Amino acid sequence: LDYTRGIRDKIIKKIEETTIEPIISLANPEFIAGADYIKKEIIKNIKIMKTIALGDTHGRSLWKEIVEKEKPDKVVFIADYFDSFDIDVATQINNFLDICAYKRANMESTILLIGNHDYHYFPEIGGCGISGYNQEAAYTIGHALSANRDLLQMAYIIKDKGKLPILFTHAGVSVQWADMSYDSWEDEYVDLA
């Protein structure tokens, strides 16, 4: 059973408050003990979901150590896979491809957002000169991004019943987008296409 911390705590409290009342005073003690055991097993199997957000990798592979150590249920990469000032282009591309391979192996639990240091390499954008833009590597980086476009998205929203949604983006949203009703937000993605 996967629940966020708030929901898990409410469920556990409700289960703990539930008493097993015998219908008659001579109830079988084994039945009552069995019911208490079931309550304990239910509580033990309720799992807190762990989501980690990893921002601005810029070619660094530290994300691998974090994912290995934290063992999250969901990983959200907050983009900017490229434009490092101290890591060579080949390493940046290989790291991005490793991230894409991780996503493909964990499709439901991994989200890859796109940022300004990635977006300007798409061929239809044509390089807009954001800090770090590498004209010499633009074609190669653009090819790596285009080949994995189906994995990238602009935003991700987690909805937890009874709580405000959590919005993940790289650098914010427009006023029009933010004005949307929370009811219309889906626990999915905003597509690039």
C-alpha cells in the first residue's frame, strides 16, 4: 500500500482506534488476538512514498549516488542536463543518456523535465544564446535530446487528496497557466508535443 505521509498517518490512526469488540462476552480469545495481529500487519505494510527532486545536473552523475542511497519511489529530474562550464560535452551527453536509460527502466516512477539549458538545443528553437550554450556541440546535443523527446516534459504535478498539489517545473510557469483551477491539474505531465 503506497500513501503519502499525511494519508498514511490518518489511516494508521484510524486502524489503531478501531477496537475489536466481541459480540458476546464469551468471544473466542484467539479471534481477538488474530484481529489485533491483522491490524498490526496492515500498519506495517503501509508505505510512505519518497519522492526526490534532482535539479540542474549539467552533466554531473551525482544523481546516481543519490538514487542508490535514497531508494526513492519517484525521481523528478528538474532539467538542465547540459551547458556545464567544467564537464566536457561527451560526458554531459553520456550522463543525459544514462538518465534516459534510467527513465526507460523506471517509466512510471521517473520524471524528466526540460529546462532552458536543454530547450535551446532543440532544432526548431535554434539556439537562443542562453548562458553556457555550446554552438559547436549544438547538433550533437540536439540529436540526443530529439532522440529522447518522448521522455521529456515541461512540468509535473503531484496531487494528494486533501492537500494542495505540488508543481515541479524548471523555472516557473506563466500567469495564465498558474491561474488554472487546481481541479484541472492532473497527476500527469504537460507534454512537449
